[in-house]
Amino acid sequence: MTKVVVGMSGGVDSAVAAYLLKEQGYEVIGVTLRTWQGEDGGESRCCEIDDARRTCEILGVRYHPHNCTGIFEDKVVRPFVREYIKGQTPNPCIECNRYVKWAKLMELAQIFEAEYVATGHYAKVVKLPNGRVTVQEAEHAAKDQTYMLYKLTQDQLAHTLMPLGEYTKDEVRRIAEAAGLPCAHKGDSQEICFVTDGKYSDFIAGHAEGGVPGAGNFVDEDGNVLGRHKGIHHYTVGQRKGLGIALGYPAFVTRINPDDNTVVLGGEEALLCSSFALKDVNLLSVDKLPEEGVRCFVKTRYHQLVRPALVIPAGADRAQVIPDDPARGVSPGQSAVFYDGDGMVIGGGIIVHQP
């Protein structure tokens, strides 16, 4: 039988992925990557070892937990804190997928002499006629996770199985229930596993080397002082609630300036962006963008509908995105991922500040 190493979080999605692969005739080896442990000893929702082990016992497959806290701290947590202090809004799950989860699963696959790795992500792996490998949107659009997977390498994708791409969440829960898996009705994990209470600012303040920037000024687009803010790590571009300032009109964070420790506030129209740049571009379905650019569909947030745009190459690992209609709330540090008309990922990159 073909061996496959399945990343097991302890949740229902990875459990059903393992079940389906076993039913298809694969020799399944369950692995949990322990990426984070809170100060109280609690595990993150991405690595609940006891639940994952129990699932593997029920399925009758081998199980191995593996400690990855060091590389997770280095590749995910520290960059997350550094970027927030710079006024960026990073997405740590994207970095974790490439540099921790897939890197370690591929490493373990070699040790176990497995041909594939697999996860419970809602996406489809597609091998294209041009020899490239990409991910395509899942049938269940509300659960689609392709946005989080655009940074994977060609080698990683070529050795990856994602059996949940054809299923809805309700179908996955029904499969788990029929298989007698105790995680069938377990709640979904939170988006950022290591910020367990949801308060990013507290986490950043507690993990920033050298401390965090102090209070500074709220200013308008012309630089006029409007009031005081608590520290730039409390804010993200597009934020409206929790600003702690009343201006008599709806105000949004439109820019964060770490150099002078100011947070710029403006009306909703100030969030509109007719063009923005990307760095660290990773391409999946093609090996390079045509000089004239590519017509496609772009999303700049995980839970966002795609919008039509033109993506033009702008140097090594860089691109310029020109949406057909001005985009709202494009946040430096977030990722922009672009798709073709069939929902397949062309590529993506990190949004950088536009002067």
C-alpha cells in the first residue's frame, strides 16, 4: 500500500481526511505537530494530541506526535510580533503552512518512507498540463482554504493529498459520526492558534523583544493631531471599532506609520485603493507572469470575495495589482492571492505599503 503521513490536529477535518484515505487503501500514519503550548500548559487547537491519538486508535493507524515548538517560534511567532510592531498585519497561518507544517510533514514522510503527506484543508490539489501543481477552490466555498496555501512549493504540493476538497463541512461531520469518531461535532479551531484569548495586542506586548512602541498621536491625512492612541500594535488598517476617539464622523485607520509612531485616521473613502504592490510573490499555476500582466481575480483577505484585477510583474518576486474597481481596506502585511476563472490559484504575495 502507498503510505501517507496525515497531519492530525485533533479536530474533525484531519480525522476525516485520515479516515477517507484509509478507506481508499492508503497506509495512513497519523502525525501531530506540537507547535505551541501556552504558559498554562494548554495546547493550541492545532495540536490537541490526546484527541488525535484517540482518533488514530479508533481508525487502527499508527500515530506519532512530533515537537515543533522551536521552529514554530522562529518561523511564525517572532515574525508575527516583529511585523505587527512595524505597523503590518501579518497572516501567520500562511507562514506556518509552508515553513512548519509542510516542511515537517515532508521531513517525516521521508523518515517513514511515505510517498505523500495529507491534511484536512478544504482545497483541491491539481496537476496541470504544463507540469505545474496548484490548489483549486473547494466545493464548499464558505470553507475554502486555498488563500492560506498559496505559499506552498511545487515539491510540497506534488506530494500532497487533500481529500476534503469535494466535501462540505456538514458532510464531513456526518462521515465522522458514521465512522464513530468522537470529534464529529467538535468546534472549529480558531484562526490564529497561539493567541488563545483573541487579544493580539496583549500577546504582542508579552512577546516583543525590547518592548512595544508606546502611545502616540492619531493624525488625519494632512498630519493634524486628532488625539492619542495606545500604541500602534493595537491597530490595523481598516479598523473602525475600538479606536477610543470620537470625531463626530465614522473614522477608520487608513495608515500606520511606525517611523513617527502615528496612526492615520480618515473617512471610508480614504480606504479605497486603485493599485497596490506585492513582495515575496510565489507562483503556483505558472512559472512566471507575462510582461503584460494577467487578468484574474484577487482577494486580499481570507474571508473575502474575489474581485477582478490585472496583476503585472514588477521585478524579482514582486508584482503590481490593479483592481478593476478601487479595493477597500488593503492592509500592508496581509496577502493578496490571485485566481483564474476556474478557481485555481495562480499565485500570491505580501501586500506592501503604497506611498
